[in-house]
Amino acid sequence: MKRMKLSLIAAMLILVTAVSAQVNLGVKGGVNMSNFYGDELTDKNVKAGFHIGLTADYEFMYNSAIQTGLFFTTKGFKSENEGWGNAKYTENLMYLQLPVHYAYKLDVTPGTRIVFHAGPYAAYGVGGSRKASIGNISGEWDVDKIFGDSNTQYNPFDAGLGLGVGAEFGPISVDLGWDMGLVNISRTNNGNIKNQNAYLSVGYKF
């Protein structure tokens, strides 16, 4: 009987917590600055890109939340060599990405909060392209075939850790963050290539 009472009390507490929790849906988008990193990579040029998607903010207790969503995001790298007729080479990798971050929200003024967040992400490649140019001559190829099993393609699965800091002004948010990939996406023997991406976002909660 005592165990049954304790179970009922625990179930009631869980129900009250779930009811009192706030789930806010929204949209979010912004600018990416991405590059690869790995043992054999030395190019420090970053590739500009973007991200856009839907967000869900689950506030399970005061000033604490789980932030997630589904985003279309671009990553990749850019290489430039002025000694070869101003040669440029870019690889644009497109992903669907799902982050799951714990967020701590610090009240500053009524309606304004500073948000610190961190957690894992998982992503899957859905397409992309390669582009090369020398002087005024340029070409683009392998559109939507940048992911696959051959040595010239990439592993479509990516996962890693992210962190960021932002601010909420009522329903509007601004966020600055960084994602570090932990999965080797190279298909070559002994290859070691991982994604890294910094981003600036603007969001709106409904």
C-alpha cells in the first residue's frame, strides 16, 4: 500500500511538472561560417553559408529549458590559391540537423534574458556541390552526389557538440554559437575530416 501511495504521488508530481512546463515553438535562421578540421588539413579559409528551421523550447523549470529543433544548414570549406591563377575551390555540404541543448536563462530585466546553452547534435547530409574556378573560368559538379560510399564522397552522418550564448527579448531571440563535429566524414583510407561551424541566428517564438 505504501509503495502504491508513493507511486501515485510520484505520478502526480510528474503530471504537474509536465502541465506547468512551457513549450514554445518558433522559427530561426541566420549565417554560418564553416570549415573542416583534421590531421592533414591546414587551410584556414572559412565558407559562408546559412541555416533555417523550426525550434522548440521546453521550459521544464524556472530558468532551465531543453532547446531543440530541425534545421536545414550548410557546411563545408573553401580553398584559395593566388599562385595558381587565383584558383578557388569550394565544397558546399547541406544537412538536416537536430540539436538537443540544455539552456540556462538568466533574467536581466523584465522580458529580457541572457541564455547560455550547450549539448549534442546529430545531422544527416541531404545534398551539396563542388565548385572550382581559375581566373574567369568556373565550373560546378556533383550536385546532390557529394555524399556516398566512394573515396571522393563524404559520410552523410555527422554528430558533435555545440555551445552558444544569446539573448531573448520577449518573443525575439539572438544567438551566437559554435558546433564542433566529432564524426570523421572522410571516405578515404586513413582520412580524418570533421565539420566545424560558427553561426549567428535570429529567432522568433510564436
